[in-house]
Amino acid sequence: MPSDPDKVFPTGLTVGQAEELHSYLINGTRSFFMISALAHILAYILTPWLK
Amino acid sequence: MNRTSQRLMRGWLSLGPRFLPFADAASREVPLSRLLRLSMFQLSVGMALVLLVGTLNRVMIVELGVPASLVAIMLALPVLAAPFRALVGFRSDTHKSLLGWRRVPFIWMGTMTQFGGLAIMPFALLVLAGAGESGNAPLWIGHAAAALAFLLVGAGLHTVQTVGLALATDIAPEDKQPQVVGLMYVMLLVGMVGSALVFGWLLQDFNPGKLVQVIQGAAVLTIILNIISLWQQEPRNPDATRFDRRIPSFAESWNAFLADGPALRRLVVLGAGSIGFAMQDVLLEPFGGEVLKLSVASTTWLTATLAFGGLLGFATASRILGRGGDAFRMAAMGAAVGIPGFLMIAAAAPLFAPMLLSAGALVVGIGGGLFGHGTLTATMRHAPREQIGMALGAWGAVQATAAGLGMAAGGVMRDVMNSAAPVLGRATGYLLVYGIEVLLLLATLLAMWPLLRHGEPPVRNAAPAE
């Protein structure tokens, strides 16, 4: 697919706008993984598994 | 950007707009049903608030055996995040975005923050209490984790509420603002009362596994409710979020906001009145139990009466303000109604009259409802078009900080007075607090006087976002 920054796709979004929407999703996913890592560490302190 | 990201991004481009979280081109007429859906974020905020001030307060002390002083410090942390609401509102007003969004990204971040805090909270609390094998871990881990969890929940709920109210102000037509404020308050109350009942019921026979399930369930519910609430609500307006526009500094913007007529006086009035109404919040039930010897069932009934009074207040204020009443007159009326309410509650002790106490709780509830509705509606009406987020952030910062401080001060004052000089027995501390509340509401009325005489300046944010 050619990437023309001003091309408007069927959604009505340009490439830049889709990138921005995507960045929100990626940030959400990153924070989700950080949270779950922290929760796992605490859960491990509470009841260590694989022991 | 790596290949997976690139492919996903292409996916967004080819999806139909139906599946994207934008509102269709701004229609001038936003139906009340859509505003009702928007107000659902208040359910998750109410749920988090109840968890913090009610459920966990008890669970940590009674079931987990954490020292009361440590619990008090932990529960104070979310209030510390409240003053930052003005800053969050400002950042939302000045957000740069190609999409033309400035509210949704913040509500989304706030939702994730609240979710994160709730997700780690049960483990943090159990480690704090030294449950399971966590007794072997260093003590600071439990403290740090619990503090982080409470801070995250506080920061998240303040962000969601501030920016959510700003979004409501953006899209609600001028004449529907009073109804929107009413909806927001009713939803908050429903969220608080409903989740208090559900949490109490679920945690009846307490065990650590249940605690994890309940709090993490609340975390998931937060995400679900907030996504339903903000889906396709904010119209895109890339012109208002251009990258090349001049962004004022926070100090500049804040000074401009305060320079606008009686803005500072409004905030002072709001703070004094909020403390006045909040100090009795945690005292009503112990007052009924300790001084009037009411059973637990009857004191729970008192809280329900207070909440019902609040509903009556919101309904009355919505109706009168919807017909074009003056919002500040409504807030003043609330303070004026609250004064006899507190006098009735205080008089119930020497007269030993539980009925008078219930009636007083109802009247205080009505007064608090009128006051809260009046001040929020006034804030929405006066908010400068470009500073809606900051105006509602300032309202929320003052209101939430005052409520938190008021609640803490009420409890401390009662304890200190009762142990230092119990001249009237167990009632002394309570009567002192009720007396101070009456004085604060009188001060609020006095400070409000100039606001009433000037009347309302012409409304500035008449046109909804294009």
C-alpha cells in the first residue's frame, strides 16, 4: 500500500491520524503489561509458585 | 515502527468508521440517552470512592489487622492527587492531536491508571498485612506497593472524573446542562450506594481469595463501564487540537482563569461549603450509634436517608435550573437548607429524638444535593470555551480536596474533643463538629452574597463543539 500522508482512507482517517490512534492502543497495552508484571511479582511474594 | 505495528495500523485504516470510537460529525442536538451513557463513568468513579473510603477502610483494619494509623495514611493518598485535577484539565484543554481528540485520550489514560491501581491493590494489601508467605519479604515492599495502588486509583479516578465532566460540558447543549449535572450526580450516588451494598454482600465471609476476586472484578468493571461511557462520544475537531497553535503555560492560563471576575470567590465558596457538608459524612452513623444508641440497622438507614435527601436535592435543582434558574442562588439555597439540618441533628442528642436525627439527615442531604448541583452547574455555565477542562478541574480539585480534608478533620476533631474535654459526655465531639459545620455554611452564605447580587454574567459557551 503506498503511504501518502494526506491520503484519506475509507475510515476517513489519514496515515498520521491512524498512527496516533494506534499509539493510544500501544500505550494502553504497554501499561497493561507493566501492571500485570507488578501484580505477578506481588502475587509471587504472597504465594510463591513452582516450589 | 516495526512490522506488526505497521500491519495493525493498516488495519485501522481499512476498518469502517462504525467500528472506531469517534462520534459522528458533531450534531447540534445530542440526545439525553447519549448523555446518560456518558454519565456511566461516574459509576466506576463512585465504585472506586466507596472502595477507598468505605470497604477497604474496614477490611484493612478488621480483617487484615493493619494498624489504623497506617490505614489512615494510605487512604489519605488518593486525596493528595485531587489538587492536580486543575492541571489535568489544563493539559486536556491544550492537548495536541492530529485526530482532533482532547478528552478521550485522558479518560483512557485515567481508566488504565484506575484499573492498574485496582489490579495490584488486593495483592498489595495482602502483602502489607503479611499474609501468606509475604512475612519473609522486606516490610517496605508492602508499604510501597499499597501506597502505589492507592495513588494510582486516586490519580485515575480524579482524571476520569475531571475530563469526563469536561467532555460532558463540551457536548451537552446549554439548556440541558442542569439535567446533565443531575445525571452525573445521580450516577455517582448510584455507583456508591450500589457498590457499597454489593461489596458488603460479597465480602460477608471474608477470605483473601475473595478480596482478590472482588477488587479485581471492580478493576475489570472500571474498564468496561468507562469504554461504554466514552465510545463514540467525542466529536473530532482537529482544528481545536492543531499542533501549531499557541499553547499558554499553566500559570498564564490559571491567572487568566482567575482574572475573570469572581472566579476565585466562587472557588472559596465551593471549598467552604464542601468542607461544611463533608465533615459529618463519616460521623452520622457513629453519632446515631454512640449517642442515640441506635442499632446498626437504624444507623445504616440514616445513611440511606441522607442519600435519599441528596437525590431529592439533585432532582429539585435539575428541574428549577432546567427552567433557567440562577445556579448560584441554588447553591446558596443548599447552604441555607443545610444550616437548620445540622441544627436538627445536633438537637437530636439532648432531646434524645431519633426521628429528629432522621429528619435532620434528610434535610442535610437535600442541602448538600442543592449545593453540589448548583456549584457544578454554575461552573459549567461560566467555563470559558477554551478552558472548560481547567474550569472543571478547578471545581473538582477544590471540591474533592475539601471533602477529603473535611472528612478527616471531622473524625480527628471528634476524637480529640472527646478525649480532651468531654464536658457533654460522648456527644461533645459530635456537637463541636456540627457547630463548626453550621458556622462554615454561614460563612459560605456570606461569601456568596456578592455573587448573587451581581447576577449571572452573559453565558459564553453557548455553541457546542463543531
